Amino acid sequence: MDEVILETRLPDIKSFYIGKVRDLYDLGDKLLIVATDRISAFDIVLPTGIPYKGKILTALSEFWFDFTGHIVDNHFITTDVAEFPAELQKYSDILAGRSMIVRKTKRIDIECVARAYLAGSAWRSYKEKGSICGIKLPPGLRESDKLPEPIFTPTTKVEPGHDRELTESEVENMVGRNVAQKIRGNSLQLLAAVSAEVESKGLILSDTKFEFGFYNGAIILIDEAFTPDSSRFWSMDDYEPGRPQRSFDKQYVRDYLEEINWDKKPPAPHLPDEVVKKTTERYFEAYRRITGKQEL
């Protein structure tokens, strides 16, 4: 069993940002991104980690950055610890397999969500308003239905843990028309390319979210790419519209927390071994089906 890493301690490396899952360190014109084994549910980090999760997220991001690089440039430089700066070499046991060096960018503060199917918050919004981010959808759609065409449904953080839908005009007001059109176009292009690729492997990409940033005046893809934490993957084998689908992410965790009637406020409860085991298996299954590799 791989050691579970809930936090990284690199005391002589300047911290840049601590996220729900990733720890970022400042390397001047570059960043070190370390994917821990932390897992969050309902926007709260749980005290129990998921073995191998950080390594799977890193491996999948590297896979997809390479696959999509000809469509949209990205911030990825390397995951090879041997190529890391000298000051990081003493931390190689912690960093190996779960970290990457990336180019530092000026982040665009919009979460770019692209959707091909009606699920999650989009389904809730559709039931309530018949629309998502100001985009009117036809009546009579069921949960998990394929949308008439893919849509761009951006959000922004109003406060930690809470997203607010943005309309196309709101995005233009925030970043300007040219940038708004670019991130929308990039998001839909990436969704289309990866959807076609995973369909050849028996998977459906329901929806995914991206972050973009400016690097030398160009807009590039940053953060992570098409992982089970940022994307909703389903298996074609058991896809059935009209109900929630079995997804390759933290479904077991959310289901367990709902079963025990957790009030979704800190402190979060510890997860039982069986939930941890099944969650690890789902992340591994996503990795194997997407990459074709059996081991990390």
C-alpha cells in the first residue's frame, strides 16, 4: 500500500497556494504543484486520504496535457523529479509521481465548465429554471441526457466553496469579449477532442472544468486536465438516461456521507476502510481505462 500523503512539508520552499487537494510552491517563474491524497466532498476537505489519488491525478493530467497540447498550449513542463531544481532533490521521496513543474501564469479567475450531458449542478439548474448560465434548453430533458449540443457554463467563486453561474455577457464584462470568446472556444474544443478519445475506450465524458492563464500574452491551459476530480466520466456499459450515473470519482464518499446524514459542516467525519478502498478502485479504473496502463 502506498503511503498516504495528506500534506507536504517543504519548509525551505516558498509556499504559493494551498488548495483542497494540491499544494503549490513558488519557484520564481515556475511553480511546483504537488497533488496530495486529500479528498473533499461538499467543498470540505475530509480527514481521511485516498491511497494513490495524488499520483493518479498527476499521471492523468500529464497524459491529457500531452494529448491536447496541439489544441491548446498548457503550462506543463515535467513530472520527472530528476529534472527538478537542486533544492527539491532532497524531497524526491515525497514528490516522485505526485508532482509537476509548470510555467507560472496570470490566472483568469473564471472556472470554465464545458458540458455534453445534463448532470450535477446543471441538472439542478435545468429543473429549476429550464436554463443553465442563461442558456435556454429544450423542455423534457431527463437527468443524464445528452445535450442537443455541448455548452459552455462558466462559474466564479463568490466565496470559498460556493460557485455562481455566469452568463456569456457577464464573462465578457469580467475579462473582455476577445478573452471570453477564446476561453469558451478552447473549452469546447478540448471537450470535443477528449470526448471522442474516451468514447473509443468505452467511456462518456459528461462534463469537465478548466482553468486558463496568461503566459507571454497567450492564453494557456493550467491547473489539472481531465481527471476524475475535474471531469465526470461514465461507462458506456451502464449508461442509462433518467437517473444519476455511476461515475469514476468520489461517488462512494458522497454516498457514504449522505447515508450517515452528515450536516456538511466542519469537522468532516473519517471514512471507513471499505469506502476508501472502493474510492481508490474507481480512481484506478479511470486511470487504466484512459491510459491503457495497468500500473502507475
